[in-house]
Amino acid sequence: MTPLQIIEDHYAASARGDLDGMVAPFAPDVEWTEMAGFPYAGTYHGPAAVREAVFERLGVDWAGYEAVPEQLVDGGESVVAFGTYSGTYRATGKAMRARFVHHWTVRDGRVVRFEQFTDTHLVRAAMS
């Protein structure tokens, strides 16, 4: 499976709400960085940390949360996704839509690194 196919499968698992499928291709020492200013900002190490600190929190805090890629750029080991986040923050009932860029690094069939870029202001506005 190519790096591009691995990332496509991750987003497909996300669309199905399949957390196990989302983390399945992650290397044991995956490094996952959520952008400064994002509600779950920080760098997490390992599939369990990413699942708990990011994916599970998104599911609890947001109704209908989606990360929909509109374009994937195949750079071999590097895959870049351009897309849109959307969802409604449960505590405020406010909806948001924010563009994102995700930079993925895949080696030997495993996701080893992820970095997120997004308009954190739009996300935080829905939370306040």
C-alpha cells in the first residue's frame, strides 16, 4: 500500500467513525502535532495518546465533527491534505467550519509523523 493510500484509508475510517481504523496505520512512536492555539494543541506520542488526547476528545466535545479532505498531494513519503473541519461545539451549540492543511509522513507503511495547520480562531469562536 502506498503512503497516499494509507492516508486515504485514514480519512475513510474517520468518515465512518472508526477510531481503530484511524490509528491502525500509526507507528508505535508516531509523533502527532496539533497546532498551537487549537483546543487540543500539543505533540502526542504513540497511537493511544493520539486517540485519547485528540480523537476521543473531538467526539465528546463536538457534534458531527468532520475532517474532510478535498485534495491530497502525493509527495512519496510526504502526503499533504487540504480540507475542511466542521462540527458543532456541544457546550455552546455553535457551529464552525475551518480550512485545514495536514502534513503526513509515512515510512515503511506506517504513519510516523503528522502536523496540523488550521485557522484556530474559527474553532475557538465556536467554543466561546
